[in-house]
Amino acid sequence: MARTDDRFRIAYQDLLTVMATQPIGSDLPPELVLADQLSISRTTVRAVLTAFAKAGLIVWEGRKKTILRMPTAKDRLAMRDEYLPREELEQRFLKWVLRFDVPAGTPLNVAKLAKEFSVPPHALQEFLSGLSQFGLVTRRPRGGWSLLGFTADYAVELSEFRAVLELNAVRTLVHLPRDHPIWQKLTELEQQHENLAARIDTDFHDFSPLDEAFHHTITSVVQNRFVKQFQKVISLIFHYHYQWDKRMERSRNEAAIGEHLAIIRALRSGDEQAAAQAATAHLATSKETLLASLRVNALIADAP
């Protein structure tokens, strides 16, 4: 695909996104404003507007460009395959937030970030719109986005919500029939935890991916679209935070292995109360570890 054609396609998608925020019958901003907003040339803006007029999206009379209808999926153009997939964009963006390089309240430069994350601006706009439901970003009153950031309050609220989701999963899992695939997965996880515990002195850094696999397995028994969406953010935050605080890392990871094993064994016993108690204890520890990590990064002076 030619470079100029690629630039046109990105601008086309981005202007579709802008137009989708305006009511039918309203006028699009002047070409100079659109060019500045989308970080493209006026020539490209005019080319896109010409295509919109041919598609019946707008009527263009002099300086007025009036919206005739809302864009649909059929109006979008195919983009390059080498753009960053949405799942990888999600991972990279959240890790960028969690590195604490950018303070809360910082306006987000969509054009600049789109280049950094190797995605077209319209794709990043759509991603930010979806991410706003998790409270990490917010739309500014006059357009654009601001980073709300990862704060102590956010950590507490996320921990509490995580506890609701995971305790529900534990109570669901413990009553599943013994021929359910989850029991074989728990057996394999138990073996992996025991193996890591035996070599904890040298391999304690290996705990983070094992922790992620453990919690993903537990929550996988709940087939709920809303749980799955929030679990992505919860998972990344709680497993990425192991990189924030290296103090007592070996002993902390060894203790967490023991807590995981206690949950697995309580689940296998079929005792819902014991399983819930073991999970509650582990989630409380995980919450305190998360808050301690924030203290290390000087984001909070004390934990609530």
C-alpha cells in the first residue's frame, strides 16, 4: 500500500470518528481546524471530505460541510495488517500508564501516542473511549482525553471489585462437577506452584506469570462478558505491580505461593466456606502488596 494512500485511509477513519460525535444536520469544523485536530494537511482533509461527499455522508457547499447521515461500519476503509493489534495496544498502553511516567491529569496527545503505539489515531480514539469505563482516562469537556492515572483510591476500589469477582468465581468453581476440565487445570497449577516453591531461592522472579495464570484460571469459570472486560485491566495491574516493589520479593512471592496452594486445596475439598476464606485472605494480602508498591513509588504517603 502506498504511503500517501495509507495516510489518506488513516485520515478518513479519523474524520469518521470526529463526524460520529456530531448530530445529523450539524456542520463539520473548518478545514484548518480539522487539519490541526487530526495532525494532517489541508490537502488530505479536502480529499477525505470529497470522498465523504461522494459517499453521501455530507453535503459540501462552499465553506459549509453539513452531515447528512451517521457513518456505518460499511463506510470504514480497510487498514494495514501491520498495525498493532488491539490486544497488544491494550497491554502496551496500560503498561505505559503503570510505569508512572505520566502524572494523573495529563492531557493525552492522541496523534503523538498513536505514533508511539503504532496505531492510527482513530483506533487509539476508539480504544480510549472503551478504556474510559475503567476510570483510567476521561474525555475532556472541550474534546480530547486526560489521564486520570493509577491512584491509591483507584487501587482500593479495584481491589474491592476484584474481591467481588474472584469470590464469586471461587463459589462457582467449588460446585462444578468433578469431570469438569477446571480440576485438571488446578492439578497442573498445584504442581507448578510446588515446583516453584522448591526452587524459590533462585527462581522467585518466575512467580508473576504463575500468579497471572492462577487468577485467570479461577475467574475463567464465570462466563460473563462484563467480568471478562474488567478482568483484563485487573489482571494486568495486579500482576504488573510485582515489578514496582523489589523489597522482600522472595519472601512475598513464597507466601503468595502458599496462599494459592491453600485455595487450590480448599477448592478440591469441596468446602465452599474454606475456599472463600482462603481466597479472602489471599486477596487481602494482594491488596496490601499493591498499596505498598504505591508507597514505594511515592504515590501515596499512607494506605487507607
